[in-house]
Amino acid sequence: MDFHFSNEDKKTLKEVRSFIKAETTPELIAETHKLGHIYGGKEGRRFIRKFASNGWLTPNWPEEYGGLGRSAVLNAAIREEMAYASVPVVFVAAHMAGPVIMHFGSDEMKKEWLLQIARGEIEFSLGYTEPQAGSDLSALDIRAVLKGDRFIVSGQKSFNTASHVADYHWLAALTDPDAKRYHGMSLMIADLKSPGIDIRPMTTMAGWQTNEVFYNDVEVPGKNLVGEINHGFFYLMSALDYERMYPLAAYEKVFDMIVKYAKETITGGQPVSKNPIVRQKLAQIKIQLEANRLLYYRLAHMVDHGQIPNYQASMQKLFATETAQLITNTGMEILGPYSQMKEGSKHAVLSGQMENYYRTSVVETIYAGTSEIQRNIIALRGLKLPSK
Amino acid sequence: MNYDFTSEQNILKESAHKLLAKECTGQHVREMAEDEQGFSLELWEQMAELGWMSLLIPEKYEGSGVNFFDLSIFLSEMGYHCLPGPFFSTVVSGGLALLEAGSDAQKGKILPDISNGRCKISLAWMEEEGRYSPEGIKLGARKKNGHFILSGKKLFVPDAHVSDIIICAARTSDDLKSITLFLAETKAKGIRIQLLDTMAGDKQCEVLFDHVEIPEENILGELDRGWPILKKVLLKSAVAKCAEMSGGAEKVMDLVIPYVKGRKQFGRPIGAFQSVQHQCANMLTYIETMKYLMYQAAWRIDKGFSFEKEASICKAWASDSYRKLVALGHQVIGGVGFMEEYDLQLYFKRAKAAEQLFGDADFHREWVARGMF
């Protein structure tokens, strides 16, 4: 075993850090915050194109597709750097859809899409969830009917985050409604500007927007089908395994803010950090951050050894998101009533960020599979427990 | 980065597993818990012959070269099979203290004997306060005619009753941190050892030092400078203990998972119920996090990197996680797991014993906090 970054990776990470430091403007941070850390806004796009021109968005992709031919470990580490810096961190095209296209897409599809993705020129949004298909993605209802060289798509998606700023929809749709469960679904790429698509905002309690996406006889070119028709559910499962690689560094930054606050804030005549209960709680988070780091890089190790992370991705997502909620709740406890002050409010501390992260962290254990779904996967795939 | 064992390490693991599966059965573990010596000399000699005791010892002292990571693989297997006896106190705590602070003469005399299985050691640290702190050490050592006279009482000393040497931490000045380590021969005049009856049947002793005369050359390290040595030994021993604990946790999984697959209620295996599946998923998460934290700390020790933070992190996490994992195991297995004849009880007891050794979770969280504040 070896738990170090290579010297080459360390050097690249140093460059990434100084790039991010130099290029992160207050406007970019404000936009990222407003969009809920997804990519697609004006500032984000400007930043990412420059960033991606170094190959850093997809460092583990082959050079012919705009990567650097480097390791997944480096990719994972760069994502952590971005998350820590509060720049956009959720990249559907580069980190979820891209790997699936690489694995299962035709050569034509790879040529058409991967280079644009690697350069940060286009972004996808996930088109999985529907009103009746949340945890059970096999219950999709949206239909895609093949007519000649195109699909005609009709139906409704919900909770499709980033659809209002992304360029394309990574769409799961039924192509054979009569097939057995899991065998009638296909994955395809739909242009979100297509006639017949109607995007309506759903506002979250964290203040940012997700969307309902309505399809009304929308034409999607047949060549945009990913892999084989009716194999979509299995591609989607492997895309989810990538999606579940969860960089926790945005919350690690919140943790570091809380630690600093505890050092600098005096209550009862001494720094908060002298309180033994506070020390125990913050040390526990530090420990969980370390455990999460090891689970996270294990996924990268697996990718570098030709494996698709499986139950291991569920475990890391579960562990990371529960740790995220522990961090935000502990922060609320330590800041006390000040934690509730919103940004710009009189008496706000830490720029009023605590309550914002506390609200946002609610959804972390829900999207990309709830904690219950993750535990199901760990039990069924990791421990091979029976399903009935 | 690499999360895999080398093929040599896989072979080490398999060979240790094979021997202990044969020689260290649940029956053997139960017998040794009742037995006064508490271990099988035959198995001890077999392990020595296979070189298990030489893993931390440099070649010039007849060891096989210092390899903490490989040792952790063996310790995991020992934890898996609940190996009773003085291996840990001798090879890990004793060996580490000697390696850390021993003079050439002391190392030359004792390390080859550890390596060959001829010498057993115990580290006498705790006293009535029951804490790992310099303040808790009251046993005094007074200098007289080129000797030190040790008087006082040590508690919870592992395997002292079968040890040849006791490393005794004694107070040598009023300054709180002035602790000195002494190598005391167990048969020295004035040492009295009493075996304590414990929950897990592991052998802990009360060791009375009644004006025990120890020559100055038996000081391990320097006078008054024993505490930093103890601290290092504590942290490395904690990592080694985590290796045992993660092995024990693996065995608990091997008891629980086949059971929930086979046991039927309401017409189906209980492992098909999501309430049971989720407990099992939590167990797997505990064990995998424990393992990687432990391997990372062991790897850092091996490479000579700083390891103090990682050691405390892994012992704090393992102390809580192993106990919780066993508790979940008990919960999903139900009444059968509560029976004395079922092996789960062995791990329940050892999880608590291991949790309290070399600092529990609260203790190590405080040490982690000291690194932060």
C-alpha cells in the first residue's frame, strides 16, 4: 500500500492551487454560491475553459480526448482542490457522463463529445428523476420513440438540477415500455435548447434552483443514443457509481472555518477551543474527514486499476454526506445563536455562511441515491445479502 | 497511491491465517482464558520458529528487519483468531520500547532473545489512577549506591506473570514529567505479581515493587526522560492494537454475514430485510474505515514519516467502531449470539478490552484536538 501522491501529482496540484487562487474572483464565488456549486453560469464558464485548457478537468482521460493521460487519483485530488476553493465542483459531463461515454459510447460518439467536454466548452445536466421515479429509477415514464433517424421524446422530469444553465440533458427515457423492468430504458443526449423542451424552476430550501423539465414531442438525433438501445439502466448505474465519488472538501472548508472561529472566539473568559466538549466534537469530525479521504481515494485507486467503483462508491458517498451534516450541525452548535444570522445580517459571523451550509447539507444525503439506497447497495452488492 | 497488498503480503496473511485457524480455535481461546499461564508454549515456539517475533527487529539483532506494516498483517490475523498470550506485550510494546530507547548493549542482549522467542516482556505503566498520563505515575525510584530502589504498585500490567522482563515506568523527580524507564528482571527480589480476573480472560496483573534494587545500567533511555519514549510506544502500540481490532472485526463479519444469509424468519432469510441489511452495511463501513486508517498509520510508521496524528485518529475511530460493529452483530444475530458457546462473545469482550488499551476514543480525540488547537 501507498498513501502518498506521486511527486508529479504534487507538482500539478500546486499549479492547480495557484491557478485557482489567481483566477477566483468574488463574482465567480458569488455565482457558484447562487447556483449551488453547479457549473454553467457565465463566470463559471469563463473560469472553467481556462482551467480545462490545462487538461485539469479530465486529467485521467487519454490525450486524444483532451486529457493528460494521468491518473484518476490526480483527477480526484483536483476535484477536492476545486471544492475547497468554492468554485464550481459538480461537473456532470466531465465526471459522470464522460466516463460512461468513454466506456460504452461508439467511436463516433467519443469523437463528437469527449473533446468538447474535456475543454469545458459544454456541460450536461442529469435527466434521471421523475415525479414517480425517485429512488426507484426503473419506474421511468418518459417515452422516447425511434422514428427514422431520430427519437421523439415526451414526458416529464423533475429535480433536474442545472438544467437551466447546462447545454445538454443526459437523459434516461423508456424506449421499450413492454420490456421487463430494467430492460427498456435508454440513455441519450438531448440539446436543452430543442423546441418542445420547457424548463420550470423548483426552488430549494437552500435558496438555489433545481428544475422540472417537460418534453413535448422533442426530437433527439438517433446518433445521440449512448451505447446500445435498451441498455440504459445499466449505463445509468455505472454513471451513478461515478456520480457518487463525492469530494467533501467544500465542507472541509466549512470545518476549517469553524475551527478558526473556535480558536479566536472568547466565551466565559477563554477561547471556545478550550472547552473539552467542543474539542471532542471537532476532533471527531477531523477523524471522520480522514476516514472519508481514504474511502474517496480508494475509488480513484480502483479506476486506475481498471475497475468501476461499485458498493465502494456508495459507502464513500454515504460516509461523506453524513459527515457533511455532522459538520454543519456542529457548526450551528458551536456558533450558537450567531449561526442563524444570514449573510448581510447585523451580528452575522463567518459572513452568515453557517446557516446556508446547514440548509444545503440537507440534500446531500438524498440526491444521487438516499442514504437508505446506499446502504441497500452496500448490503446487496458489497455483502451479497439476498434481495428476497 | 495504492490500496493493494503486495503478493508477498497476501502470502504472509494466508500463512498466518492457516496456522492460527488450526492452532488457535475458539476452544483454545476459551481454555487459555481459564488457564493460569494463559497461552500455549508450543504455539509460542512455533510462531518464533516461523519468524513472527522478528518482524520489528533489525537484522544485526537477529531479526528480519523492521517492518511495521507486515507486522500489522500478522496482528490482524491474531485479532481474527483472538490469539491469547504475551505476543503483543513482548514483540510490540516491549520491542518498541527497546528499539526506541535501548542502548547497544541492552538491544544486543535482549532483542535477539525476543526474536527467537526466548524472552517475554511486559510494559508496566498504569497505576491506581488508571490513566495514560505522566501525572498518574507515582511509583518512585530513589538512587542509592549506584542503584535505584523502586517502590510502588503497578496495575493492569499485561502478561507480567509469564514475563522475564518488566519495563517499569517510575517517577525519578518531583517534576511532573520526570519519568524514567527501568528494565527489571521479573525474578528480582521484591517483585510480587498477582493475576487479576478480567472480563475477557486476558492476563492482567498487579505488580508490587517492594524496594526492588535495579542497577543504573538498566535504565532504558535517559534518566527523567522516559515520558517521550512512553508516548511514542503508546502511539505505535495503539496502531498495532488497531490492527488486531480490525482483524477481530473481520471475524465478526464472517460470523454475522453467513448467519443472516442462512437464518430464516417470516419465510425468508433475515438478511433480506432492509432493517438487517442496513445494520450490516454499517458494519462493513466501520470495518473498511478502520482498516484503511490503520494501514495508513502503519505505512507512515514504516516509512519513517510523522505518524502521531494518524495514530491517534485511527485508535479513536477503531475504539468506537469495533465496539459498535460487535453491537450491531449481536443485534442482528439475536439470542444465539448471546450464548457463551457462540464465538461472538469472545469478540465483544476483546473489543472493550482493546478499546481501553493505549488510550480510548476520548483520550485520542483529545490528542487530535491538541494537534488542531
